[in-house]
Amino acid sequence: MLSSTSAAVKNQLLKKRLCFLLKLVCFVSSVLIFCEFLVYYVVIFQCRWPEVKGGADTGETEPSASVLRAMILADTHLLGEIKGHWLDKLRREWQMERSFQTALWLLQPDIVFILGDVFDEGKWSSPQAWADDVRRFQKMFKHSVSTELVVIVGNHDIGFHYEMTTYKVHRFEKVFNFTSGKLITRKGVNFVLVNSVAMEGDGCALCRASEAKLAALSHRLNCSQQKPPHSDKRCRGVERVPASEPILLQHYPLYRKSDAECSGEDSAPPEEKNTPFKEKYDVLSREASQKLMWWFRPRLVLSGHTHSACEVLHAGKVPEISVPSFSWRNRNNPSFIMGSITPTDFSLHKCFLPRESGVLTTYCAAAALLAILLLAHAQLLTPPVYFAQRLISKHKA
């Protein structure tokens, strides 16, 4: 009789322990699933495509079928084999992959632009390392056939001007079908892709070829904007494109003195804002910037490189948006731009990703709660209710 009672007590204790263990597993799993998966849906679900007005004199919005929905991000900096620690690579690439795939599923953009510095070590990676980086990129940024992905070259992909070689440029062009001076037209909207690393202006072979393509494309766009009765003789035989002012896409920003005039929660830190920019390193030179503005007369310029957000007005009318880095390795609060664009107008909205500090705070709070539960279960910590009752009884006594 005593043995059966003892066995029943042991079984009951075992069931309680298993039940407690199951609760702990469920708690830990829930925290992991939320912080590593669901949090991206919760945050990105709050982003909405901005509306574009139908015209200057009408308050009506454009029908969604005629609006191009573009997602713009920059500076993913996939870590390489030389400087990238495996744990850092695993963490950052998982964050970017989940953010990108979640954004594609929730927002369904027509086209995605990545404004350079896709890789961190493309400027010196070996053929084997390059192939591995490309494979990981294609896994992270895979997309359906309904979404087009366009990648711009950056200095970390092919090196700064003094490191840039024909081999590195052609290697990048082969993978991403990129050429400087390439025109992409979607839904009547013209995008001009620029290899800003080749805008050195020193007459190097790659620079000359790049500028020649840009000049030819400028002529084509200018001819397309002229009406036939007033068309220039030099435009005869030129293939026309939609007469829409282009949007310039490049890695380096156009020339500006510093980020002193930039504002917003994702702008450069206060201690860096007044640091003067170096031409041909932090920004394009004055001469190269003037060339691009004169050649294309863009209605919008989109750039990356600085890892921080900034909005600048060139010549008093042309806005340039510097898109911050998409990687948590460079920022606590990465983001991307959502653009609703028509041939005559555009509207932009910034979509922030989960803050890494917020995710770490959630993990710390969960770890503290887990420790309290374990101590209480081991009877090393007095449960709060019993502790309060004991204090009350002592006070009455």
C-alpha cells in the first residue's frame, strides 16, 4: 500500500516537472518565433504605399494600375570571408532576408532597387568568395517573376576608383545585368542607372566609356521630350522613349558639403553631421554632379553610400534622397523607401524595420522572466503572493 502511494506521488511529481518543462519550451519558442519571425510582419504591416495625385489641378488619386510601386534600399553589405565572422554573417543575413521577404509578401512592389554596396568585400574577393557571396545574395533576395530586382554598383562591389578594374566591373555586370548609362522604363517612368564610381573625371578607360554612354542616353532623353514640330535635326533617327523626366539612381550622392542640413531620426549622428565630405570619396565631385544634372535634368535623385538618411534640394528644385543602410550592422534602425511613381509625379514614404535595440530588450526581459520562473520552481525564490502574505501576518503580530 505504501509502495503504491509512493509510486503515485513520484508519477505526480514527474508529470508536474514535465508540464513545467513543456511550459518553458513553449515560452522560449514563443519568444524566438516573435523576435526572429513575427516582429518583421508586425512592423512592416504598418507601412502603406503613399498616394499620388492625378494632376496639379485635380485632387483625385491615380488609379493603382497606372502607378509604379518601387521599393528602394541601399548598402546591404553582405559580409565576406575575410572580415566577416560567421555568427555576424548568420545574424545580419537572417535579419535582411526576413525583412526583405516579409516586405515583398506584404507590400508586393512592382520593382526593387538596391543602390549599391551589395557586398562588403566585392572589391577584393576571390572568384570563389565572389561566387559564394552571389549565391547567398540570391537566396536572401529571391523574388517572384512579378517583381523586378535592379541592382546598382557601389564602391564596395568593385572598389574605389583606384581599385576599380575591368575584371571587377564586368564580373558585377554579368551577375546583375548592370551597365552605367542604362535606361529602364516601367509604366512610362524613366530610370537612369549610373556607375558613380566611374565618374572620377580623370579620363580612365572605364570612366570614358561610362560618360560616353551617359551622354548618348542624355541626347536620347532630350530628343524624346521634344515635340515633333519643334524637333531638333540632330534628333532624327533617335529612338524615342516616354517623354518623362528621368529619376537618377546611383550609389554616391551628388556633391554636398556635409550632412549638416540633414534631419530626422535616421540622419547622421550629431557628432558626424558637420564633418566635411571629401569629393570623389564621400560624394561625387562638383564637376561630376553638375554634368549629371545638366545631362539629365532629373526630377528626383536617389543615392546611398553614407548609411544615413538625408534630403537635399539641388538648384532649388531637384530633391535628392540619400537612402540609409538596410543592414543592422550599420544602423540600429534600418529602413527602405516606398515610392509611388507616375510619369509626371511621385510620392515617397519611409518604412522602418524593427529596431535591434527593441529586439534585444525583448530578449533580456524574457530571460529575466525565465530566470524568475526557474528560481520560483526550484523554491529558491519565495512566490510574490506568499511573500506579501508573510509580511502582512508579521505586521499584524
